[in-house]
Amino acid sequence: MSENNLISMINENGEEEKFEFLDLINYEEEGYSILLPADSDGTVLILKVTDEKEYVSEEDEETLRAVFGLFKKAHPELKFEEEEW
């Protein structure tokens, strides 16, 4: 995990969590951050970036699949397992 790309966020329980910022993907005029939790098994977190520069969960499965597909296409050097939704 690269120290230069580490960010900290406060979760819903008020606890600090660290993430590695992997990329910002634009999809349908919205920005989505691709983050790797510091304690992750390799599963990324996709969060929508609001106009107020806040991170919010994206609930739409189709959007998440599309954003992850764009991320995979942008990073052919990374190895991905077949995902199950």
C-alpha cells in the first residue's frame, strides 16, 4: 500500500479508517472514487463523490458494475477475480 495515496475517513461509528486511493472514475457525469481499505482482502470500495466533495455510498448495482468495469479497463496491469454480485 502506497503511503502517498493513503486517506483517512471517519465511518458511521465515528472510528477512523484508512484507505488507499486507487482511482477516480467518471461515469454519467458523476465521479466515483475507487478505494482499497487498509485491512482489505483485495475488495475495493466504490464511493460517489458529491458536488460538496463528500463521499457517499452508491446503491445502484448497475452503476457499481459499470464503474468497476471502467476501473478494470483502465488498469489492465491489475489482476481481478471473477466477481460475484
